[in-house]
Amino acid sequence: MHRILILAVAVSALAVKCGDSGTSPNQTGTLTISLTDAPADVEQVNITFSEVSAHIGSEWVTVRSEPVTLDLLEWNNGKSIVLGTAEVPPGDYTQIRLMIDQAEVVSDGQTYQATVPSGARTGLKLVSGFSLEEGSTYELVVDFDARRSVVATGPPGNPQRFQLKPTVRVVPRALTGAIGGVLADTDHLPTAYAISGEDTVTSAAPDTTSGAFLLSFLPPAEYEVAIEDTLGRTFTQAALSVTAGTTSELGTIDLQ
């Protein structure tokens, strides 16, 4: 009787020792990939994303597997939408991949199927190295610049067809700031631009009712802000500093 009891206790202690490694085989972090966009001179840019994934080690980890069709132009002026979120292994990631099935453009009320390059169909790979710690949340924002990404062929004002040539930047949301302001007059379709050196980093179409605009998801730096409407009226502000987690306000602006 005593021998059986001692043996049972010993087996139980061994099981606890073997199972208590201090870690769980299912420990993960949360990865979220969101989408934003810049305005374009068309009514809609509808993109069908069939899969979103991230690369770690020698494998691709799925972040979204259900297809979704989004009008890029709805996610402008500081707005963003989650493309995918998932619990994934912690570690060092090197790329994210967007699978694009199809694209269509609505221009002057007419719908055009946009040609999608084979590279986008097999995976638009975006280099964005980041480390995800166990138990943490990491969010990347994909800025899919429709103005640069959608290319029309044919005479000006009379497109024959459109091609999708993705121009995309990827930034960690937590490491970005923004520039905001309000236009006193939005009757003539103004567009605001954040410029770093020779590069237009992002742009925004002010709200037609309130005049508010937000140049968002900007890495910390100094930017020139340029605004122009279809009458050729302009505003420029040079060397405006942006820091992470804050919005640099320009106040109310009158175009001249």
C-alpha cells in the first residue's frame, strides 16, 4: 500500500516537472494590418484583396484569408480600415504580402476593369521589417496611394482603360504623427499635400462640409504642407515638425 502511494506521488511530481517549462507552446502576439489612401481624380477605386500575410523565418503567416473588396477612396483624410488581424508567432518579420484578385475604377460614372499586374496577383510584397513581442500588439498601416497607383491610358479626360501599378508605403501606426487644419472654402476641390524633400509622402481631400483635413500616418520629420484647389489658389507652410503620437495643427486656412 505504501509503495503504491509513493509511486503515485513520484509519477505526479514527474509530470508536473516535465509540463512546467514556464512557457506555453501557443504564446503569440497580435498583428494588425490597416489600410489608408490618398485621393485620386476618379470616383472609385475598388480593389479585391484575397489574402493578407506576413513573413517570418521561412514561412508566410496568414493575417486575413477571407476576400474583401474596398473602395480605396473611402479611406482618405485620416481614415483607415483593418485589412486583417490575427494572433501570430512572436519574432522578427521581414515583409507583408497583399494578394490582389482584381481592381475596377469608376470614372465619370463609367466602370472600367483595371489591369492588375501578375506580381500583384501572386502577391504584392512590401518590405517592412519589424519585431513582434510575445503578448504585444503591433499595427502596420498600408498607405495605398490611389493617385499614383491607378494609371489611365488614352487622351486626357477620355481614358480608354486603367492599370493598377501599386505605389504603397508601410508605417507602424504607433511611430507616426499627423498634420491637421481647416480650410475656410472647399468649393473648388482643394487637395492638401505633406512633402518631405522632393517626395509627396501623403495627401488628403478636405471634408467638403467642415473643411477639415488630416495628413496622417507621417513618420517624425519636418514637412512642407502645400494646398491647392482647381482655381489655382494655394497655401504653403514650410518646415512644419511632426512628432509621433501628436497632430500638428495649422488652424483655419484661407487659400490665396
